[in-house]
Amino acid sequence: MTEKDQKQAPVTRSRSAEAAETMERILQASIDTIARLGYEGASMKEIANAAGVSKALLHYHFQSKEELMLQSLKLLSSEVAQEVRVNLAGGTPSLTMALDAAQGLFDRLLTNETRVAFLTEMYATATHNDTLQRTMQRYVELEKDLILEVIESALGPFRDQLIMPLERLAMLVHTSIVGLSIESVVNRDEDKLKERFQDILQILASALFLPALQRERDADVGQLEAEQER
């Protein structure tokens, strides 16, 4: 690396980091503003003001409001994905781990009122906005892929014992999360909602993984009995 390159490198990295921070600030501002004002009420000007940037800069990064929404949805998905991957790291694949991971996905969404309000507004607006509907369809695919990744990582070899394709199971879990999240807008009893989602997971586990679940429970009982005999 030449002396000129060495001088330019820190500047380039600094500008790159600053641009990334600006982008994240814009995306977070769009989530917060839409959660607060609704999709129609959150103009690009409102979002730019909330992000502390000019409207011209906002349009430079995002040619349309729908593109901004897609990137905002991707940010939400990536944040949850990172949290879940950290929790899965180093764990031993099992059915219990898969159930806990799915429950974790739901809990992370439910405990963030801004996320819930934003997603609920996006789904509601998509019913009469064709462009946004296509955006939400792309988001659903992202979420399905995330849930699929979680199931595959958490189940490990147990995934071969499924009696349903993984993709269909991922969509069932996604549909349950979305339905209960929307309900949480009018029902803020988080404990009850978490309990209901846990019931859904247990029903799915019993129906789809009964042999694996029984073996896992038998192994736990056997280990406990062995420890008691020592």
C-alpha cells in the first residue's frame, strides 16, 4: 500500500461507516414514524425530519416509499435474525431447542410495541395498496427463510423426521406469529399471548415430531434416572 493509499483508507472507512449509520437512522426513523402516524400519514418529509436528513438525501437513497419500506422490513428481519443466531450458537440441536428458538422469535417481536405497530400498519395498508402488497410478499419470503434457518439449525438431525416439508412448517409458524402479533394490538396481555403461541408450538410438535419428541423425553428421563442411581 502506498503512502497515498494509507492516508485515504481511514477517510474511506470513515465515510463508509457514516453512510451506514445514516442509512440505519433513516430506516429506524421510517419504522418509528409509520408506527406513530400510520403509512399514509408518514410522508417522506416526515421520515426525513425524524431521521435528521434532508428530503433530497432521503430520495437519493430511496427512489420510492415502497423501496424504503422494504429496506425497513429487512432491517427488522436482520435484527431478529442476529439475536436468534446468537442464542442458537453453541447449542445442541434438539426438538426442545427448536421450540425455544421459535418462541424466542415471537417474544422478541411481541415485546417491541413499535415493531408490532409498524408491521400491523404495513399489513393493513397492503390490503388496498398493490405496490405495498408486493413489498409485503417479499418480506414474508424473508421471514419464512429466517424461520426455516432457525428450524434447520435448531433441529439438526431431527429435521429428517418431519412428516411435513420444512417450508410448510416455516409458513405455519410465520402465520401464527403474524396472527398473534396483530391481535396484540388490541390485547396487551403478553403472558396470555406467549402462552397461546407456546400451545400452538406444542400442538405442532406433537403432530409433526411425536416419535422424536418421545425419544427425546425418554432420553431425558433415562439420564435423570441414571443420575439418581449414582
